Amino acid sequence: QLLEGGGYKRGVSNGAIFWNEELDARALVHGDDFAVLGDQLALHNMDELLKGRYECKWLYTIGPEAKDDKEAKFLGRSIRWADTSIEYEADKRHAEVMLQQLGLAQAKSAQAPAKQKKHEDVERILNAEALEPEKATQYRSLTTRAAYLSQDRPDIAEAVKRLAQNMVKPTEESWQDLKKVGRYLAARKRGYWRFERQREPAKILVTVDSDFAGDVVTRKSTTGLVVRLSTRVVKTSSSLRSTVSLSSGESEYGMVKAAS
């Protein structure tokens, strides 16, 4: 309400994003953390708007000028200003905590975060022994942490999606899958995006594909999605369909999600 009263319009697809047409300013709100994109006038306008009602601190000003900060922290992520790009790094603490709790800090790394399950694995998966309550709680905790990290790490998104499917009744099989993700992260604690300078994009480019009954147990399909502004990736997702596709054509309905 405060931002809307200050000339900002709330996002339609994402209610945490705001835009001020007059100032050409954009704001991202996460609880009591605010990130603002705009010139000095826009930044000062937001500062005055917030301080008119709240006690708050202006922590960073990232930009090209000598007096500007070249690196900042926002929600645990690092944002860095370089000469020809802006870098956005995932919060590596999540990977470090996972490795510590799994006892994999010095483990041999894996080349992939997950192993493709085959039809001959179904019986073993279904008959896997359930984890002890304490270990099951740890599994859920670490999977939740991995899910938070996967928002910024597309390389583990598919593997973490599989882990989340077993949150209700984790088994020894799913524990081994969790450790596989851990071994992959052992050599890749840090993951970052680099947004190099480009012309103002005229199009949103969306790449989408679905498998057909790719999950060997549930027979559900997975839809993978990549969204780009020109050549810069701004969003990715890997999601399991809620229903079982009865044909390869039906599995391609992921195009609807891509368009929306």
C-alpha cells in the first residue's frame, strides 16, 4: 500500500515486484528487504518513501561510478558489478551446510547431481527401507535447503525435484540420491549467473520441452523451461506434471505453461 501510494504499480504475475513509470524505477520486495533498480533520483525517492514510515538503512548502491559499491548482498546472494557485466551468485552457505551435515566435505565429487533411473530399478525403489525418524527429519531439512539453493542453481533443479517427491516417506534409496547431489556440489559449491551487456531486448524467448512418462515409478512427465531476454537467461524451471500423460502429444502440453 505504501509503494502504491508512492506512484508504484504492483506486478500482475508477481506481486513482490513494483514499477514506477514516472521514475522508470523497479523494486523487488522480500519481507523487509528492498532492492531498487533506477537512477539516483529513483533511489532517493524510495529512500524517502520508506523512511517516511519505517526505520530502515540504505545498505548498498551498486553502479559504475567510482563511489559506488561493486558488490552487495541481498537475501544471501552476492551481486557484483563488473566492467562489462553484472554477476549474481547463489548463496554458497547452503551447499557448505549440506556437505557438512552429510559428511561429504572431503568426498570424491560426482559429475552429475542425479543418476537416471531405469525400469529395472523400480522394484528396488519401491522396496527400499524407510529412514529412521531422526534421519528422515534430516533428509527433509536438507532437501528443503537444496530446494532453496536450486532457485539459483538450474544445474541441480531436476535432481532436487526428485528429492522433494520423497519428502513424505524418505527411504534409504532417496537418502543415496541426496548424497549424490551432495557429491556433485562438493566440487561446485559456487554457482553464479553472468549478465553481459546487450541491446535492449525486443523479445522474450522461451525454450520448453517435456519427456513422456519419464518418472519410472509414477509415470508422470517432466517439463523443462528456460526463459531468456535476448540471450540472457532470466528464469528456469523443472516441474513434474500433476497428472499422467496418456500420449506423447499430451505430454507436450508444457507449451501452455511456457506461453503463460
